[in-house]
Amino acid sequence: MMITRRAALASVAAIAFASTTASAADKKYDTGASDTEIKIGNIMPYSGPASAYGIIGKTEAAYFKKINAEGGINGRKINFISYDDAYSPPKTVEQARKLVESDEVLFIFNSLGTPPNTAIQKYMNSKKVPQLFVATGATKWNDPSNFPWTMGWQPNYQSESRIYAKYLLKEKPDAKIAVLYQNDDYGKDYLKGLKDGLGAKAASMIVMEESYETAEPSIDGHIVKLKTTGADVFMNITTPKFAAQAIKKIKEIDWKTLHLLNNVSASVGSVLKPAGFENSQDIISAAYLKDVSDPQWKDDAGMKQFLDFMAKEFPEGDKLDGGTVVGYAVAQTLVQVLKQCGDDLTRANVMKQAASLRNFRSEMLLPGISINTSATDFAPVSQLQLMRFKGEKWELFGDVISADVGG
């Protein structure tokens, strides 16, 4: 009897040991992940010419704090480390190295800007560290065969400007278009999409292309020059500070033109309000996220959740700033990816799960828009809807349009 009992106890102990060993073996970690923590890096322009976008990083920090308070992801807390690069690519390189080599993060998430992300793309891919859901719509982030560790998130710039081209060809086929664009990859990407979308008519329709540098204090001179062309369409490819300047100057010099404004500067809180609502009437842009100032969403469950989050977790944030909506929606997408990772928190699995999103929706996406990725499609959001500014808010019009362009 005694022998049997001992044998039984021994076998129970053996099973317990085996299952513990098996469960430990089931967990896979790379640098930056453990049983208790997921260390995530981020780089934002909290200062400098693009500082209006810093709100995105602050929103993400607040969202991850909320997730941690609810128990984290699969029992692990997010350690979110965010640094300022002042939208300066050399500084971005410095911060990326610090995050990867000193802080030892699992990956870098949603770092902002086309020139900054371009500066670190080769480094991140050579290190095989995910450069995930970059906060820029440059088309080149959707290039998994050449850059398997870099993925975009928002609709890409060429897709967006093709949608404006499609609209002009239909509504104003004889338009004379004056373009102002930021002289970097971001600006050139939008310009290329516009030209590709206009096709053979681009040469006759675009009457002037004017570029500016982010170091310039004002773009007023460029606006005055563009008006002299007699253009009846102004394509505004600028970041928030310069977009607000352009809106004010157009009104000041009484330039009667159809104003197309890129989505990255369509924020009511950080662009249109400072520029003056009276100066912003009838501007056309494109959206993929719900606008807090739009009353059609007042009873919307997703909007209520977002406003509740802002009130409780980030009361100092401006809910009218499009950046808070972006930060919230992209943070939700990352949480979904990390949930899908389970106990395999390797860098390779993070990318695998990011490339395996099926009809995922942050409830702040417009109806009809969902996130889909695959091993050959690194463009999570690829649909947009046109909108026109009326009163103090954007009004959506037309259908949800898909115009995806690969890297």
C-alpha cells in the first residue's frame, strides 16, 4: 500500500514538473519581453516644427496606462518609453539606437514622420527589430519583401492624393491646380499620387508646384506666389503649423480657390480652429477616422468609449485634436496584435501577428473601414472618405473609397 502511494505521489510530482517545464517552454521571449513586462519604444516630435503631433504619443501613453490598470496584456504590463526627436532625422537615429541598444525594447511603435522613419528604416531592419505602425503615410512602408520589419498603419499618401485627383477629374476637369508641398519624402509622395491620379492631364492641370522647408518660419510668400498663377484649385500638402498659416493667408489675400487639404493636417483642434473657422469654410479633405466635433456620432458607442477614455485617462488632452483619435486607434490596434502574440513575444511573432489582422476595427474608424494585413500587404488602413468643412466641423460626402498603392 505504502509503495503504491509513494509511486502515485512520484508520478503526480513528475506530471506537475513536466507540465511546468512544458508551460515554461511554451513561452518565448526576445529582448524587451518577460513574464511581467512588454517594453515598447516610441519617438515623437514633442518639440520642433511638427510638435503638434506630440499629442499622439501622449494619448498612447495614457491608453497603455489604462490597459496596465486593467491587468495588462496576457498578464504583462506595457512599459512605454517615448523620446523626443524634434522631427530631426539625426536625432531620430540617436533615439532609435538608445531604445534598441540601451533600453532594449522589444520593438519601436508608431514613431512619427516620414524623414525620421526613413532615417532609421535600414537600421531597424538590419537589427531585425520591428518598426511597427509608423506614424506616416508614405507609400514605401508597404514593402514587406525589401523591409520585412517595417509596417505602416494609416492610409498612404499616394492613395489619398489619388482620391483628390479622381474627385477633380470628375467635378473640375478643367481645373488649374497650384500645389504647395513640404520638400521631403512626405511631400513628394503626395505630389506623386496627385500626378499619377491625374494621369495624362497632370501636365496641363498643374500650373505650379512650390516646395517649402520645415525650417522656414512662414510660408506666406509661397501662398502669394501661387495665387499669381490664377489657379482655381490649391493642393495643400503641409504639416499642421504650415497648414494653419496657409488657410489664414489665403483668406487675407482673398484668393478664391478650391482648397484641398491633406488628411495629416485636417485636425479641427490643431489646424482649423487656430486658423479660424471663418477662414476654413468649404475646405475639402479625406478621413478614415470619426471626427469628435461631428454630431452624427453623439450616440455612437465607439465615440462614447473614446470620450470616456479622454475624460478619465487623459483629461488634459484636446479631444478635438485629430491626433488624440489617431493615438487611441493605433494603440488599440497594437493591443490586438499583442493579444494575438499570446506567450510568443518574439520580434518575429510580433511582425507575423501584425501581418495577420483580419477585419479588425478600432471603433474610431469610419463605418465601412476595417484593418486587414497579410504577409504581402503591410498597409493596415487603406480606405478613405471625402469630407468638406462646414461651420465648425467636417461633413462626410460620397462613398468610402479604396485606393491602395504598394511600395
